[in-house]
Amino acid sequence: MSINDKLDQLEATARPLQLDAAARASRTDAVRAYVENWLTELPDKPVFMEDRGKRQAGTLTIEDDAIDIDQALAILAEQVDSTGQNTGSSRFFAYIPSGGLYTGALGDFLAAGVNRYAGVDYAGPGAARLENALLRWLSKEVGYPPGAQGDLASGGSIATLSAIAAARQRHDIRARDIENTVVYLTQLTHHCVTKALQVAGLAECRTRQIGLDAAYRMDSRALEEAIAADRAAGLNPWLIVGTAGTTDLGTVDPLPELATIAAKHGLWFHVDAAYGGSFVLCDSGRQRLAGIERSDSVVINPHKGMFLPAGLGIVLVRDGAALYEAFHARGSYMQDMEGMGVDQAHSACDFSPELTRPFRGLRLWLSLKLFGLAPFRAALEEKLLLAEYFYERIRAIDGFVTGPPPDLSIVAFRYKPARGDANDFNRRLFEAIRDDGRIFLSTTTLDGAFTLRMAILGYQTHRNEIDTALEVIEEFARRLDS
Ligand SMILES: *Cc1c(COP(=O)(O)O)cnc(C)c1O
């Protein structure tokens, strides 16, 4: 076969990849109808859908033959979208709820549909400007100075990795220093910090788990003593990780005290506000997070507190140069960018471990633009108040006990049964509530006690849903305790 014949044949086989306008429209319509149907039914779906062994069916495997969009959607409906947790439900109170604003999905559709290259200013100047505008905005809301820089990462874990890399860069931690370098955190610090240290090659740093005070916040006196002791022992105290909204309890470490200690002893102060950081957008939240503006780096997940679908965590670094120095790199294949003013502009690739990446700012930008800020600020203020509401009411129900009032929007509680093992009782209570499906909670262990937690962060969660939760929880506690 001649090369021309061969090319003709390959072209004919590859052609289906190029959908024409009519083919695009029919597929888009099918997908739109599917999502619409899903969202219409969501309010009536159980919040947790048991996986009834459907995984064994083989239709998810990749095969040579093509199927049409209706067949593909049927497989998704059957195998994927009818199992597990409905994170976007208004009655989802487990882990940290992740809303799924529809405008976020539209932003993703636009981003992928048009496919602007957002990683490099030269390749997508408008996309880079849009993302920089988001970073400037959030930086200002946090209270950082104009020199701060940041990155739109896929989530809190990768954002944390970037913060750790910037902290290492600024403190010039070399291989020979690692064993003498010390990180300060608490038992409630998210495991993404340990992961980030590992990925950054810093697993052999010493970590000090600082004790908690009665309100489950880092004990700042104990922190200062630990730093002094380490310094006296010739070690290199490097990094304090404060959490502004622990995943377990929503507690906020004493940020002003930690900032003062970090400044006094010359440590990097990172705040993990992946869950809680969005609360800077409302007045009560900003007060509760006071001191966050004095940190060296902070992580905030819009896929939590700004209600976006999974896929966006933001890192901000006060000294933007530290982030740049940690990630700036060039290859000769990028030489056309030079002399285009690129190095004066903010290209995401200079502040991120990523080069090519989704234009993920668009989902947040579109949402903030289409709604304006007021609904976000109100929704966040509402969540804080709903947590207080739940806290007061669950305490008032006979048999339920709680810890201190919530710092943010998570309430930990458990039931004290008349007889029998309390941990066993609360596990059964949790399982009965999960299997009922009207609400979905999650649990943790607190001072050895099996504890239920109610995390309130859905944009569509209002007083009515909290009342439902209280009813369901009380109903099953009574049933199991009779
Ligand atoms: C959710 C969370 C993280 C991790 O964020 P991902 O987006 O899941 O990677 C880190 N820290 C805290 C406090 C969190 O709540």
C-alpha cells in the first residue's frame, strides 16, 4: 500500500474523533438531560447509597468497540452514580461537605470546551489574568499584602505540598539539615501535611505533636516550650502548622499566638484552612479566623467552603518570591516565551508543581461573577449560625453530650446510653442513621470515645435540613436505647 493510501485509511478510521455540529449537539443534549435529571432527583435520593456488588459487572472495562452516548450514560447511571455518598445533597453532614454549585460545572465545561492554556501567560494571557484576579481577590480577603502569590491547585493536599516547598525554600533546608529540622503540629493536623513532607523529601524531619487545650486547640504555651527546648538542643525549629478549622472538630488553633511565636523564634507559620478558610468571607468567620493574615502561607479549598465541585484548592504565600523560587524552572522548548514580558507576568507554572493543567480558575470566577459575593457571604454566615443552632438543640435532647461550642460549622456529639458500652452504642447509632439514608453523618474518635460529627457546609443546607437531622438522630437514639 502506498503511503497515500495508508494515510487515507488511517484518516477514515480516526475521523469519528471529529464530531460535527449536529453530533456535538445531540451528545451535549444527552449529557445535559442526564445531569438535569440527576439534580432533579437528588433531593429525594438517600444521602448514602449502598454499593450492592454492582462493581462485578464488566461494562466499565475498556473494549475495542464504541458505544453511543445513551449507552455510556446508562452505564454511569447503573455502575457509578447510584453508589456511594451524595456529597451534593443538602442532608450530607459527613466529613467536609463539598457542594457542587452548578455554575462550577458550567465553568468546567467552558474551560474544557474552549481549552485555553492557563499555565503560561504567553499561551493564555487572558486565562492567566483571570486566575491572577482570583488570587489577588482571595489574598485581599485573607488580609495578605500585595506581594503575596498563590496557585490554584487540584485540592488542599497539593496546595499544602506547595506551601511546604515554599517554606523549605525560604528556610533553605538542605538534605544535611533534614534530621535536625523540626515541624510543630497537633494530633488534629490533617494527614496531608505528613504526606506533603514525605513527597517533599522531608519525611525525616522531626515532628512534635503539641498538646491541645480544653477546647481542642493547639496549646501555645506548650508550643513555645517545645521550640525553646529544641533550639537549646541544637535543633532547627522550622515550621508551625496551625489549623483553621480542623477536619475532625472544626476547631481553630490560636492563630494570633502562633503567629507571634513564629515571628519571635523565626519559624515559618503555615495555616491549613482547607476547610475553614472560606469563612473569612463573612463577618463572624473573619473574627474567628483573626490572625490568619499573619501567617506565611495558607491553604483554602473552594471545593469546600465556596461550594464548588471537587477539584480546587488554593495556596497563598505571603512572600510570593518564596513560591516562585520553589517552582520556577525553564526548558529550551519554552524559549519563545522569553522577551514576551512573560517573566514580569504571573504564569501559573512559575508558582506550581504543574505545567499543563485545567483552566480551573474559571469554575470559581464564573460562580463569583454570576452570583456576586453577597450570597456566598450570607451562606457562610448561615452555616456558622446553623452549627450553633444544632449545638444548642442536640445538647437539649436527653442523653446527648457535646464538647465545647463549635468554633466553625462542625459539631461533635455522642449519646450516653442508659446501659451498655457507649462506644458500641454510638457505632450502632451511626450505622442505623447511615442505613436509613435521610441524613449522612461521619464519626471520629475523641479521647478514646467513638464520636459522631455533624459538618454543616452545604450551600443548600438550611434550618429545615438541620431540623430533619435532629429528628432522625433523636429517633434512632430512642429506638436503640429502649
Ligand atoms: C479537606 C482537608 C484537607 C485536604 O484537602 P483535599 O482537597 O481533600 O486534598 C486538608 N486539610 C484540612 C483541614 C481539610 O479539611
